[in-house]
Amino acid sequence: MIPGYKNHMNAWQGVRALLAGLSVLLLQACTTAQLHSYPPVSRSAVEQPVAAPAPVVKVMTLNLAHGRGDSFHQLLLDDAATLDNLQTISDLLDHERPDVVAMQEADAPSFWSGDLDHIAWLAETSNYSQHVHGKHAEGFGVAYGTALMSTLELQAAEAITFDPAYSLVPKGFVVSAINWPAVPGVEVDVVSVHLSFSSEKTRRKQANELIAVLQERNRPVIIMGDMNSDWQDEHSTVRYISEALGLEAYRPDQSGLETFPGLNRRLDWILVSADIEFHSYRRLPDVVSDHRAVVAELVLRAGYTPASVNVSR
């Protein structure tokens, strides 16, 4: 049990988890046909980091897609294929070596994805000593949600499932504090979040829950995840969260950073408080999911003092 664990799931959570799987299946049917026509991106075509001043925190976000890789649905894979897909993700983690990884559609033991805990398996295989897993959908033999894995100690962890009245498909987030390496007195919250794909109105309600929790925790923050929202969307939720918490996104108007090939949209984001800045930012070309991973190197802004770092600016 995670200290401070919060979960608003009601008695309908089992039914909702099953319906969630059907909803995801329908969404995949609409997008998979486009997935394989997306032109590959070479590593030379994405921005490469230069040597960063210490101390740096390297972060990654990835929608795991229940371990199915770019296959149509996890139900169609045997256990060996799921394990192969997880191994490919582990290889990517070993290559990039982020300090903190945010993951969405991350399965606990589920009949449709090999009946093993994907986060525990990845944490052990890729040597992440810390992990937090929030199971926002659970029932009828499936369980999944959001997760954090870290080489840094995760403290004051919470797992929050959004109000089930908002959406048919249960979503939520996990949040935990880390100490910034080699900088005494700086605690930062890191978040893995998954917002609804159904509508901007639903995402806005979920965003308000996220904002309220982070304002109460009152730390600088790094928010990562599948927000199912692009910066250019009318009433964009990712833009709304950024404005509400005083966060910054990396070149939000830039093309070439799309993370969901099926729709050619930038749905996966890393947002940071104003006292944190991007040293590098890359959308990885590796096909390990129907989403593409995003990796960023983060540094504290020059001239900061721990007392000046405040998420509720």
C-alpha cells in the first residue's frame, strides 16, 4: 500500500474496467490503419543533447500500451510476444538511462497481457530501485494505470484515480517527490498522468483534480504523460494545466515532435515549473508502443534559490 494512497473508484469499477478495454479497442481500430504508414524518424533527425552542466535529472515518458508494442490489441498476443515487447522497452531504458520514468497504460497482472506486473518486471530488469504503480482500472481480470520508476528515492507518493463520474474509462495519475541530486533543500514532485481521450470537457475536469492536488503539495513539479491533448487544440487541456500551474513546455508550437503516429499529433508531454529548464528534449523514434517516448534532460534555472521554488506562483 502506498502511503497516502487515494482512490475514488466506486462499486462499478469492475464493469468500468471491462468497458474501458472495449473503448480502447474501438479507439485502436480507428488509428491502427494509419500507424504503419507514419514515416520513420532517424535518430539523426531529432535534436541531440550536448554535455549538460551538473546536476541534471533525465526523465522519460511513455505510454506502454499494455505491452502490446504496435500490435492491434494485447488480447491478440501470446505471453511470449508480450514479454518480447517488454524486453524491447527494457532495452530502450537501458540505452537512455533516465533517472525518472513516467508510464501510462501500465499493467498489473492481467489476463490480456501476460498476467505479470509490467512495472515490477521493468523495474527489476532495468535496475530501477524505486517504483510507484497506481491501478486506476481494476476488475474482471485486468488492472492497469499510471506508474513512476526511478533511480532516485520516491517520497510522499500518492496514486489518484479521477472521479469516475467524469469518464467511462478510468484514468488518473501518480505523484511522488524526489530530492534534486547534489542540491540540498530542493524537493520536486514528479507526476505520471493519463487524461481521457473522450473529450476536452472531460480532460478539463480531470485537469482540475490534478491541479488541486499539486497546489496542495506545493512543490515545483515535473508533469509527464499522455494528456490526449495537443497545444493547438481549441481549449487545449495541456495548455490549461501549464497556465494554471505556471509550467513551461518545450517548444509547444514546433512540428516534428508528434508522439502519436496514428493521428500525427503531439499527445505526450513533459511540463516543468519555471525554476526548471530544458537542457535537451527528444521524441524517440523507437517503435515500442503506439506512442513514441519523450526524453528530456532538466536542470535548475541559473540563479534559483530553494526558497524561490514554488509551484503556486
